[in-house]
Amino acid sequence: MVEPLLVVSGLAARIGRVPILAGVDLAVPARGIVALLGRNGVGKTTTLRTIMGVVEATAGSIRFADQDITRLQAHLRPGLGIGYVPQGRGIFPLLTVRENLYLGLRGPADPAIETHVFERFPRLAERLDQKAGTMSGGEQQMLAIARALMMRPRLLILDEPTEGVMPRLVNDIRREIAAIAASGIAVLLVEQNLRTALRLARHVVIMERGHTAFAGPPESLRADPDLAHRLLGVGAPT
Amino acid sequence: MSVTAINRTLTAVLLAVLVAAPWVLPMFEAEFWLAITAEMLIWGLFAASANLLFGHVGLLSFGQALYFGFGMYGVAIGVDRFGLGFWPALGLGIAAAVAMAAVAGVFAVRLTWHYFAIITVVFSLIFYFLALRLKPLTGGDDGLSFAPPPVARFGDVTLSLGDETVQYLVILAFAVAAFAFQARLYASPLGRAFAAVRESERKAALLGIDVLKVRWIAFVIAGGLAGLAGALFAFYGRYASATYMYYVVSGEAVIWTIVGGTGTLLGPGIGAALLTLVREELSTVWEHYLLVVGAVVILTVVFAPRGIAGAWNAALARLPGVRS
């Protein structure tokens, strides 16, 4: 069996003195989308931030590409091939689109990747010299995803990419996420919209009060409406 | 036409005016301004060092005078005590400043905001008092005077700093080279990392940027720029003094930067030139001219937070047919 690209085992973390995570287990295969779901405040964002090294893990382990990265400094993780699009996008509003796009690169951009990114997000190519903060929420989200792609990630972590985005652009972003996954990049997706998550994901992980309460294919969730209702507060869409 | 294109054209015009100054000023019997312009260039370079840290990395330093002083003393000690020529002495001044910044930076870049500002002042004060105490090496209160060695010899022709035109052109050449270097730096991946760290350390780290390393590199480069300014000022004044290592001198660089425009390329030079001009024109007629400087700073902060260069860019962008 092929080792998953990202394996999180028994992960625990606290913010200040408050324990937020206590036993998160999840695995992301090298291809496809894994959706991380749960009610507000169960620790989804903290899980992603701990994977990225922004929050320190107090127990458990994080392995990426067969390497233990639990104690690795945050700034060294993107270089391994982990792209992260945080909640709220994490763009630099006072810098131009161009500056934002190339921020994570240590040298000149790979022309092939550059072309690929601009084909995927043509709006960005038209707005290269515009201040990122002056773009719409959806365009900023596209910029955040494009910036992560410029760094040629093997795994892309997306934290609520459609939050605060105008409905017209939500479908565009979902389509792009599916296309990114289809191009061979593994995706770990936190998404509030259950219907979207279940449609895109190959595998679903549900968190409850800081730990993993369910992990399995979306079909299992659809087959057990009570489970979805108990863990998410809503019924699984058919 | 874009703001950038207009500014590039104006920069080329300004450069042409600066190059022509030694031959144009005598036509108006204004040779005196050649020395003042040379001083403006040096102070502009010094302000650029504060701007690199504050405007590009977000670190407010009140200690750049320390590296300016190391540049000065490197040259003065090199010439006076070791008998070095122009270039080795200049190199010694810059190397001393860079080495000092590399050591101080290890401690300073771990801090931010007022803590960073305080530690830079503390380093500056330590070496200011040390320079006063180490009289055999630094000349103490009296400072160190020296006769500048020739810049170069071509057969029978000697380029000497005693010739005011040569001195001015040497200073201009270094200032232009230093500003060209900064332009390249800010457009490079390292320059982009500076901007990312300035905007948000956390976001920068999530993009794989080693925040402490980037800050340290910026600190060392800024030290080098201040050291170059100090070295040139030592040649300009034939003198090195601990007075120039005092934190008040560092504060002036911050003021020039704020007035000229933080985070802009030529803003610090503009601020330094303007306030040197105010000093030259007003100090002879009114001893409290610093009140005017203070008023200029307050007005700038209130009405043009991005300084003269920022206000200029904003005004250009409002013109019809000009895009930002």
C-alpha cells in the first residue's frame, strides 16, 4: 500500500493554556481531496495551523512525504512542498498582485508554472500591478491559491476558500480546486459548505471537540444521515 | 504613461543635473553649493540605511549612527594609524560597519517595535561612550583628523579629494551606485521577502520566509549603507568624531526618511536634501531653526504619511492619463 503524503497521528495542541486539539488523526493521499469538516470551534483551523507549524504540537506527530515534521520550524515547511491558503486568504493587501505572487519564491519563477497559473487565473494576469487589497474577495482568494501554486506544492491546504466570496465566484473557486486536485496535487480542504465538500472530496474527516470523530468516504456519511446530523448539526446532502 | 515611467525620467534628469553641477554652479558663482550637495548625498545615503530597515522591513532603528561612526573611524584610523590609501581605508570603514552590524544584528533582530528601537539606541550609546574613552585609538573628544590620500593616479595625473570637483564626483558616484544597488535589491526575491516581513511576520513564515534571517540580512546591509555614508563623510570632513555616533544623529536619519517618504527609493535622499537645505538657509539667520524642522515633520506625518515622495506619487496618479 502506498504511504499517504501527509499523516497526522494523535495530534494535540493548545493556544495559550487552552487545549484545542486532543487526538487528531488524518491522512491525505498523494492524489485527491480530503475534506476536513466539523462545527465551528472544533479545531479545524488549529489543526491546519499546527500542520503548518504556526501552532506548536504538544503531542502526536505530523509526517509529510515520509518525514517527521512535527518539530520542524514553520518557515521550512513550505519548502518541502506544502502550500497553505489560510482562512482570510493571507495575502499582503498593500503589495501588488505581482509582488504577492512571487513572494514565496527564492529565485526566478518557473516559466511553465507561471504560464499554467496565469492560464488558470487570467484575472490575475490582468491585474499584476494592482494593489492586492483593492481586489474583490474572490479575486484575493484566487491570488492566495495562485501564490501557493507558484511554489509548486505537492500538498495544498485550503482553509475555507469560499468564505466571504461573492456567490458568482464561489463556483469558479470550487472548479479550480477540483482542477488542481486533478492535476496531481493533493488537497486538504476545510469547507463549511457540506454539499461542496462531499462533492469534491474523495475522503472526509470530521472533527468534534478537538479530535477526529469520523474518517471515511463521503458515501458513508451520505448513508448515515444521523451521523452527519450528530457531528455537523446538519443532514448529509444526497 | 505610468507614475514609474515619469519618475524614471525625472530621476534621469536629476542625475544629469547632479553630474553637471560642478560645471554649472560656477556659472552662477554658487560653488559653495557643490559641497552642500555632496553633504546632502551623504546624508541621503545615511537616511537610506534607516529607510531600508524602517520602510522596507518595518524595523525602526535609532542606532544607525553607530555604523556611520564605524565607517568614519574605519577610514580615519585606516589612513591616520595604518597609512592606508583611499580604497583600502574606504573598504576598512565599510567592513567595520558591516561587521559591527552583523554582531549587533544577531541580538537586535529578535526584537521588534520599541524593544528593537531601544536595543539599537543602547548599542549606539555603548560605542559612543567607548569611542570617547578610547582616546589613543579614536582621539576621544577631539576626534581624529587626517589628510586624505589620493583617490587614484594616472601617470602624472592625481585625482585628489582636495579638488572639490573630484571629491563631489566620487561621492556622487558612490551615492548613485548605492541607490542603484537598492533599486535592484528591492526588486529581487530578497527585497520581496523584506516587504513580506514588514507586512506580516506570520504570513511571511507561512510562505517559507525565515523571518529572523531576512531581518538580519537587512540589518547588515543597512549597516553597510550607513558605514559607506560614514566613510564618505570622513573623507569629506577629513575627520572622524564620536559625536556622529550619538543616537541623535540616528534620529535625524529617521526624520529625513519620514519627511522624504518611508519605503520609497529616493524619499530618504529627498528628505535629507530638504532638511539640509533648511539648515543651511535658516541656521544662519535663526538659531531655533530646528523648530521649523519639527513643524515640517509634524505636517508631513499628519498630511502626507508616506512623505514627500509618497505625496508626489499620489499627486501624479491623480493626473489624467497617468496610471499608478
